[in-house]
Amino acid sequence: MLGGVETRSVSPVFVGRDEELGALHDALARAAAGEPQALLVGGEAGVGKTRLLEEFTGAAARRDVVVALGGCVEIGADGLPFAPFSTALRALRRQLPEELAEAAAGQEEELARLLPELGEARRGPRDDEEGMARLFELTARLLERIAARRTVVLALEDLHWADASTRHLLAYLLRTLRSGRLVVVATYRSDDIHRRHPLRPLLAELDRLRTVRRIELGRFNRSEVERQIAGILAADPDPAQVDDIFARSDGNAFFVEELAVAAQDGCCTGLTDSLRDLLLVRVEALPETAQRVVRTVAEGGSTVEYRLLEAVASLTEDDLIEALRAAVGANILLATPDGDGYRFRHSLVREAVSDDLLPGERSRLNRHYAEALEADPTLVPADQRATRLASYWYHAHDAAKALPAVLDAAVEARRRHAHSEQLRLLERAMELWDLAPDDVRAALRPVDHAEVYPPCGCDPATTPLRYLDLMAEAAVAGRLCGERDRALKITKRALRLLEEDPDPLRAAWFWVQRSRLVQNTGRGDGWKELATAQELVRGLPPSEVHAEVLAMVAGWSMLHEPGPDAFSAAERAVEYARMVGARDIELNARLTLGGLLVDAGDIDTGLAEIYEVKEQAAALGEAYVRGRLHVNLPSHLEGIGRSREAVEVLREGLEITRKLGLTDSEAWVWGNLGESLYSLGRWDEAAEAGLQSERVGQSAKPRAFRATIHAHLALARGDLAEAGRQLAAARAYLGTHDTMPQHELRLEHVTIGIAAGEGRLTDARAALTTALTRGFPPGTQRYGWPLLLAAATAEADALGLPAAEPGRAETLKRIRDTAKTLAANVPVWQAYACWVRAELLRAEGRGTPDAWAEAVTALEALDRPYDLARVRYRLAESLLARGGDEDARERAAELLRLAGAVADHLGARPLADSVALLARRARLTLTRAPEPAAIDPGESLGLTNRERDVLRLVAIGRSNRQIAEELFISPKTASVHVSNILAKLGVAGRGEAAAVAHRLRLFPAEAPPVQAAG
């Protein structure tokens, strides 16, 4: 925009920084190979961070690397939400329009919160629990897709000014980026990071990530200062002058420049020792008009658009251009890269000029900026308008104008999921509330500024906004951005106000918020608060608040105390939600109701309800319900032994939660997938699913679930020490404030297994007593049966040990009596009931082959190869203990072969060792003589005769209907056989099963066609 600039203060020679620049280029090379890189560049103000970044990005661009630069924007003391990311994404859109459009396809409505040019941001639910996480996940995937084919450098400057949402997004990216040719470089002022600076905890968190590298820029030494001065002066400097400038600047690159130019201009004599005053000397040397423009720019923000400056400066265009020319010529101001505005060459100069403004002068300038922007909103980018107008009016100290502007900015922050900024703005609005005139407050409406509290008997378009509405918005914003202690204080103040002016519905709503906050902060299980809310709405007409309270009570009860009260609350929540048209609450309550029906034994009705919710939530786009459903539905399926069906839903859930950016739900989905894969005998996949759960999720409970899965794996594989470590980790994650039966029973199960494995029967009995004392609420039989089995097995294994005799009879009686109370209404728990009975008989020395044969028969119909191997081992042991003919020995040998094959495949060392030991004692040979014609690999896989018939037809491409017709069975039965075969072969599809059959020569080519069997 301006030419003829003559003052030189930036050295054309890049001085020093060889090691730091080398680190950046090394990261670029690694990224180009497909390994994402992250670097944080810190240093005091003026040390040369920007110059280093410019040198690196310039060199990268010359190598055809795409560079996207974004800076944190400061307006007064306020940061713009997501400003550096929005700027960087705009740069990517300019350079790679087609690639960005392709990468954002299908998610434009969400990503428009960061980049409005993509379209209109989708309006989410009032209380979008995972909205911010969803936006973060979609942003990470967007960058990964863009960087899949092109090397990209994402450079973010001035993190010390970053708003909280920017900090959270950066932390998320650096934790989760796993692929793509991407380098993320961020700079910050290390001297600004005092003990309470909000960036400090983020830096500490990122230091713990091995994928993030920190670079600290130090000051120049004397030799580097001399080279810098020579570059600025374009001549060799006088050694005495170098000594003086080095001493006064202490090697700070920016102060070296300022001192060198001052000396060149003859201004050094008489200068104060204050470097701040040194910065103002060059400003004060400008013409008065230029000084006024510089002061105006200093108060406008990090960058001021030319048209906005023109509207505020009150100068003719010619006078403004001349003033700007003088400021740019003195290297105080610079034109922005897009040529549309101006910024200070260095923020230190801006800070010095701003600090030198008089209080009245500062508020007057802010008023002028606000009036200009109010008169013409197009003067600034649309995504900055609300925040900047609010900041200008606030710093103009005009409460009447500031209050509505601040509330508008809070709404904009909420729509962008910038909840930290929303909270800050709402707290500012509460500060302004009593200062604003009554008529201004009376003109405000909830429909414009508040949405989290449901309208209850009033019209939000005509009812005046209340102070309590602001508190409701602030409480939810605090919860969503992680400022839960602040949110708790807000709810406490709100409830105190409601004691003075009672409003049962509003009070109930705030108690629901406190329940969530109490659970999230580890201060309790939230029931006291929910019970208070329930009591407040009791007897009131149906409303959205009433429906939400009942839905929350039902959801809490399902996890903590399932039973008739939970069922009743869920039914009434559905009824009330339908009456008031709250579809999200209705679907959520129906999901809870379906789960309670399954737990109560009405499985078909419950699953039908859940599957109907699944279809409706997908049609309505209810993200939260869809995420929760893909956690709960497969959990219920696993609970009734339908592990394979659960895996199918979980695979779908992974796709949906990733697409919607529901990271916490995705973590639960991975955890549930690990549990189902463990049941199916796919242990390596189960372990990997557990690790994925921990990588994705940040909250404690999914991590505890992962640790529990790994504890079970370690226990089954004989690594008791690792099982103990994982058990301790799970307990630490769960804490003691919010206990649930599903967690406690799992932990006691593992505790019994470890104690028994280490010969600590007393501790195993103590864990059993703890579990029995807590009891087994409806729906917990899925955890109760395995726990009772572990306890019965421990007692049976200790049979004959003198130390185990005291208390044995009582323990066995308690196990047997408890087993009678547990539901066994599906095949998997009927099988466990048989297994527990067999173990109890073994513990009493009365074990029989018949009892174990019953357990084997029950488990053969299920997809649980490890469980089947264990009972086959016990049946073989019982057959050999009873003695008998050669047929019994051959049968025992075959059972041991099958059990041993599974144990070896899974790495279940204790079971494999037991099989081998029993075979040696019985003098059984588990490996057959080398007779190829007599060896049938299908037997080692556990395939029944009928399953082999079905597999033969699968291998030649028959469909389920064709198999059914050929074998005279129903298509449904054929489908069940195919599912069992896939599980036993450990494959995902029919094609893989056919490949395994051919590879193992299960069906020789000359074999005759299969005939129908009866």
C-alpha cells in the first residue's frame, strides 16, 4: 500500500540460530516422511522468535511446502476465539481451495465455527456436551486429510495472547495427530509466562508429550550482536559502539535494532536508561498527526483494518495516508500481509504506546472504534465483529452499550463452541448488569441471549432477560469448558438467589447442573442434588425441566441403583418429554428405558425400543443420543452373550463417533469393543482396542474400563504382577466418590483372581464378601456370574489345603445361595450357572464328569472359546480322575488337545500349563501320530460336524439360504452356524473363512459332495 520506506532497522542478514533452525528443518524432513511434528518456540519479547519463524517458513515455501500462518489476536486485554486457527485455515483455503473443500466435505456446518467461509454453522442442541470435542476432532481430521498429500506447516504466533479455546484446541491437536505430513510450530513469550498465566499449565502438559519439542531462544552474544549491527548499518560498526549497544541491550535482538538505529540517527545521546522510553523516542520523533494515528492503532488491537482506522482517525484520506507513510517509514507500523490493514512492527512498541495513553484518551479511542463499527459492521471480518464490538464498548466504560454487545459476543462464542470465552463474557455481563440502565436491561430477551434454560410457561421472545438467565448460561459454559469450580460457585449463588425469590423449576434446573458438576469434579455421586431437584418438581405440571430431571434420575439409577424406581422415572420422563415436545430428552429417556427392560429380563422388548431409538436419533441428527446409544446398546448385547452382534454395532459406533467428533463416546466404544473381543477369544485385538480407548478419551472412567480389560487379559495369561498394576490403575481412575455396581463387581472379580493366583485365599474371600455385601442389582448378572465363578474356582483349587478349611463350607454356601438369586434367562448365563455348579461340586470333592459335560455342552453353543477350553480341561480332568476304559482316556485326550490348542493360540499360559501337566500325569499324548489322512484340522479349531458341513458350503460360495436348503435347516440356523464358524476361525468374513478352509486343506478336492444330514 505504501512505498518509499527508507529507514532500515531489520538486519537483512539472518544472524545465528543455527541449532534452532536445524531443529525446525529436521522436523520438516520428518513430517515430509509422514510423521507429524510439533514444536514450541519460546523466548523473551524481542529475542527473535518471529524472525526465526519467517526464516524457516520462507525456506519451507521455497521447497513447495504449504505454509499457513495464524497469530493470536489481542484486543485490549481480550483474545479472539480460535483466531490463529481461523487465520491459518483461511490461508490454507486460499492456497489449496479444492483440497480444503474435499477434506471438509460433509462437515462444513461444524467447521464453519472456525472458518465461516465454509457456510452457516449448524445450530446444535442447547446443552451440547461434546460440541467442542466434536469441533476439535473434525479440525484434527481436516488437517490430517489436507496434509495427507502435501507437506503443510501450521505456524501459530503469540500463544501468550491465546484465548482458552485456542489453547484447548492446540493441546487436542498435539495429543491426537497421528498421521499426515504436518508441522505445527507455535511461539510464545517466555518472560510473560508468570506463575498464574493461563498458558503455563498447557506448556507443562505439552512437556509431558514425547511428540512435542520445546525450543528456547536465548539472547545474542557479542559476536552475533556485531553481525546484526553490521547488517542494519550496512557497514562494519565501531567496536566501542558494539560494546555499548551489547551492554545496553543485553543481547536482545529487538533492542539491538532500536539502539543501532537510534545511534545511526544521532539520537543516542541523552537517552534514558529505560528501554521502554527508548521505544517511545522514535514515536515521538514522528509528526503530530502520525503520532495520533499510531496511538489510535495501538488501542485498536493487534491488527487494525484500514477502513476502520479511516473511520476512527477523523482525518482526510490524504492526511491519513501521509501519517501512515511516516509511521511505516520509521518502521513503527507495518502493512498486514493481505494489504488490508496495519499492525505494529513489534508488539513491544505497541505495548509501550498503549501504556503511555491517558485513561480518558484510552476510553475515548475505544468509544470511537465502537461507534465506527456499530455504524458499519463490514469494517472488520464477520467472525471478529461481535467480540471486537463488545471489547471496544467495555473498555469505553459505557455499560448501556457494553451489556448488550457483551451478550451478543457471548452468543457468538457459544455458537463457535468457544465456551471459555463465553464464560468470560458472561461474567463480564454479570459485572455490567447493575451498572446498565433499567430500560436497557428491560429490552433484553432470553430468545436473543440465553438458551440453556428451557422456556417454562413464558415466552422467551417477550419475557425480559433475567440475571438468573445469565447465571444459567455461565454455569453450563463453565461445565463445558472445564471450569467446573467456577460453575459450581455460580450455581451456588443462583440457588441462594432462588431462596429469596422461589422458583421451583429454575431451582430444580440448577440442582441438575450441580449434580453433573459434583460428579465431574469428584465431590460425590450427584444423587443428593438430583434427589433435591426431583423433590422440587414433584407435583408440578409437565415441563421440559421436569422431563429432564426425571431422565437424569432414571439414567443415574440405571447405573447406580437399577430397579422399579429407575423404571418409573424413565417412563414418566418419556411421557413428559412427549407432552412438551422435547425430542432429545425423550430419545435419551427411551434409551435408558430400553436398557432397564433388558436388565429386567424383558430382552426382546428392551432391544426393540433401543433399535427404534437408534433409527430415530439418526434421522433427527441427535449426536449426543447417537453417541450414548452406540455405547449402551452393544453393552447390553454383550451382557446377554450376543458378543458378535455387539461387535457389529461397535464397529458402526466407531465410524459414527469419529464422524461426529464424539471423543468421549468413542473412548467408551473402544472399551466395549475390547470387552466383546475378549469374550470372542480375539485377545490381541481386545488389547489394542483398550489402548485405542485410552488414546482417544481423556476422562477417567473409560481409562478405568481399559485398565480392567487389560487386567483380565494379564490374569488369563498368567502375568499376575501386570494384572495387579492394571487393577490399581483402574481403582485410581474410578476413585471412591462415585461407585457403580458395574465397576465395583469387575474390580472385585479381578481382585479374587489375582489373590487366588497368588495363593491368598483369605483375601479372595474378603473380596467376595465385599461384593456379596453390596449385592447384585438387576442387570448385574453379567458381572455377578463371572465373579461367583472366580470365587468357586479359587475354593476348588484350594481343596485339600489345611489353611483353606476354616470358613470353606460357609463360603461355598454363600456362593451357592447367591447363585440361586442371579438371573439365568439367556444361554450365556445358563452356561455360567452350570459352570458354577460344577466348580462348587469340585470344591466339595464331589465333582463328576456329568456336571462338567453339562457345562461343556452349554458353552459349545456359544462364541466363547476360552471359556469352552477351560471347561473342556475340567471335563478331561474329571474323566481321568474317575478312571475308566480306553474310550474315556481317548475322550479326555481329545478334550485336552482342543483346550491346549485354544490356550496356545490365546497365550493363556496358566491353562496351557495345566493341560500339559495333566496330560503328562495321565501319560496321554496330545500330538497325534503323523497320519495325514487321519488329521482333521477342523477338530483343533473346535468345529462341530454340522459346522464343518456348513463351512464346506461357505467355502464353495453358498449363501445362507442355499446352505439351509441343502442341509434341511432354517436360514436363521445357518446364519448362527456361520457366525460360530467365523468366531472359531478368528476371521471377519465368509471370504476369509473360505481362504482358511482351503489353506488348511479341510476339504480335499476329491471329496464327494456333501449330502444332507438329518
